[in-house]
Amino acid sequence: MDQHIEIEFKNLLSKEAFERLVHYFQIAPDSFITQQNHYFDTKDFDLKKQYSALRIREKNEAYELTLKQPAKEGLLESNQALSKQEAEAFLHNGLFPEGPIQALLIQAKLNPSDFICFGSLRTDRAELPFQDGLLVVDHSFYAGKEDYELEYEVQDAESGEKIFRELLETLQIPLQETENKVKRFYEATFGE
């Protein structure tokens, strides 16, 4: 299992700002890779109540189970590789994959067999190194909606925020508070 603290800055973009960003960084259309996020929780949203999220990400025919939990410095992201069979058994039959994520949920007093898939979000994503971090440009589709987003993943929050704000200013993109994808997905799907 891979675990790390996720420190990232994000900003929703208008379609025009997205296109300006793509042009500014000369991101070719074939640089965008499609990924599917499948979101899970209990029917009572017990994980959401703990400010946590669980997903399977499907990308380039590889599958990864990710649990995000609050941590002092950001989000603790725990990742577990899955086989296609494990991913499909969980997605279609509710058979939770054995391993460290299952153990973390049990530690959090949650029953892995109570988890169900609430839906999926597709993202066309381009990633590029930028200064001390990774710039991520997303075009996402979910619950009959689509949005555009810029993320900046860094190791150091203070310098990362400065670099991110300077980039937005350079590109004349207004800074706006942006919820993460799972929150936007739940809001669009359930109105919460």
C-alpha cells in the first residue's frame, strides 16, 4: 500500500480559461488521458460523515482503490492496486477487496461489506511538471454535468500556494474556492 499526504490547490475554470491554459502550456489533445472514478460509501454515507472518501480509479486498464481521510497537513491518501477482477467484483457484486484499505475501514469502525457504488465520474486529464510540483488540467463529466479544473500538487503548502496563485494571476483566472471532485459529484447527484 502506498500512503502519502496530499497537498494540492485547485480551482474551477470556465471553458474559456481551460482553453487559455491548454494554449499557454501547449498541451496537445493526445496529452489528455481518460480515467474513471467510481465512488463508494455506505447507504447512510458513513464515510462521508467522517470527511473521508473511497474510490476505484480506472486508468490505462489499471485499477487502484483509494481511501482519502483527513490529516493534520491535508488529506491522507492510501492507495491499493487492484486486479481487474477485484475491481469488477467490488463494482458489480459488492465484494470488497481484501487488503490494507479494508483494514483501514475496519479501524475506522466501518463494515467494508456495507459499501456500495454510488456512481462514476469520467475525467480527461493532462499532467505536467511545473516548478516544484505537478500541474493537473481536468475536464470532468458526471451526473449530466461537466466542469473544468486546475490542480497543483506539491510537497510544500506555503510555496505551492504562492506559485499557484501567481499562475492564476498570470493567466487572469479568478481564484475561487473549489470543492474536490467527490464533493462536486455528491452535490450534483444527491444535492448535498
